[in-house]
Amino acid sequence: MAGFDVSEIVSALHEARDEWRDSQKRSREPGSREFPSRDALAGIVESLKGALFPMRLGPPDLRHESEDFYVGHTLDSSLQSLLTQARLELRYNARHQPRDAAEIDAQAEEAVRAFAAALPGIRRLLDGDVLAAYQGDPAARSVDEVLLCYPGILAMIHHRLAHQLYDLGLPLLARIVAELAHAQTGIDIHPGAQIDAGFFIDHGTGVVIGETTVIGKRVRLYQAVTLGAKRFPTDVEGNLQKGLPRHPIVEDDVVIYAGATILGRVRLGKGATIGGNVWIIEDVPAGASVTQASLQNAPHHRLP
């Protein structure tokens, strides 16, 4: 095997890292990791999936009589690991502030305790998502098939966990958890999105759901649907204003077919049906059916 003299490259990479750290006002002091680990979060989520659904997403040799022992051991390990990652995020956020380390550690512990307490409710929400997928897809042979095979369910497991972390003041951990699912499924759900019970994404590839989206009960989406922002307001200095409501509100029992794009803080009324490949930038009344043909025949709703 050929040998390589990499010493100059190592030195140049060191210099590049120092330039970046100086530009970001980061310390060069020796020490432990500064911020959370994507690999660590991946392992935590895999463990939590097993704890939530032990006989289906847990180890293949697990027996019913060992479920509680496995769940308890898995939760203890994964929550301790999550606590470590939470501390890293909170310390990273406070790196330019005079905050006491003990105060940060207490905040991290409080957040992880609240996250743990939310897990039974997350399991029940996910049961509803699985049932909605099974009932909404004639090709589904069982709820077990749905849980094991459907990318929309994988994305929702990640989202239900990520949204809880987001609400508990751990947005970086939440975003990592969300992006792990995005990489595996092609479904991009921001952890800030509020999604009620019985949500079903069929097929799923290319679905985008923005941060301030609000979705009601029993909503169904198909592949390549975008619930996005129409514009991005800026402040007087030209910087993007973050956190403003800028994504759609989707009320209960709405169905959105493949390729539809809904932009801005518009409202899709209860029971509305949005046809494939339409572009919506205005409110849709409850019970309405919007198709390409209906938009082309309505001047105020013309496709761009």
C-alpha cells in the first residue's frame, strides 16, 4: 500500500480550524467537546425507539416477560446520555454569558426529566399515527407493517421526540434528531412544527413542513407536499427575523395530495381537500376542494 506524507495537510487543516474558531470567537483552550454529537443523538434515538416499542423496535431476542426490565435499563442509559448532550447544548449557548455551571446542569436535568415524563404521551400519539396510516392506506396489511416499514412513521417518531426537546429549550438537539430522520426518509419536518394526533404521511419523499406550521387532527399528506414560507421578513439592518409565524395552519381532517405547495400563513379549513401539484397562497374555506382546474378557472387564485 502506498504511503502518504500528510504532515503538511494536517498542519494546514489545523490552521484552517484556528481561522474558523477565531472568526467565531471560540476558545482554543484544551478541553472536552464543546457541543452535542450527532452520532450520540443517533444512538439515543435508536434506544428510545426500542423503549417506546420494545417488541417491534427493540432487540430481536427480547421476550415479553423481559419487556419492563429492558425498557427500564434502556431508558436509564439513554436518558443519562441525553443529559450529557443537553448539558453540552446549554453550555454552548451560554459560552458568552456569565452563567454558573451548576445552574446550567440543573436546567439540563430539569429538561431531561420533563422529556422522560412526556414519553408515555408520545407513545400514545405515535399509536394514533400508526393507526391513521393503517386505516388510510389500503396496501397496509397490519399496524406492525406500518410501524416497521413506513417512512412517514419513522419521520413521526423522530418528530414527536424532537418536538418535545424543542419545547423544552433544546432546539439544537431537536434539530439533530429531526435531520437524522430527514436523511433516512427524505421527509423534512422542522421540530418546531405543531402536529396534532392521527397524522399520516403517505409515501413521504420530498415532504417539507416548516417551523411554524400548525397541523390539526387526522390530517393526511402525500409525497412532495410543501408547507412552507412565502417570504422572509428582515429587520432594519437586513437580517432575517426568526421565529415569526410564516407557515400554514392546516385544520382537522384536511387531505393534501402529492406535489401541492402551500406557502405563507394561510389557513386550510377543516375537511378541505387540496389536489395534486397546486400552488396555494390564500386561505381555503372549510370543506372546499381545490384542484388545478378550479384554480385556473378562478382569477384570484391563478397559478403563478
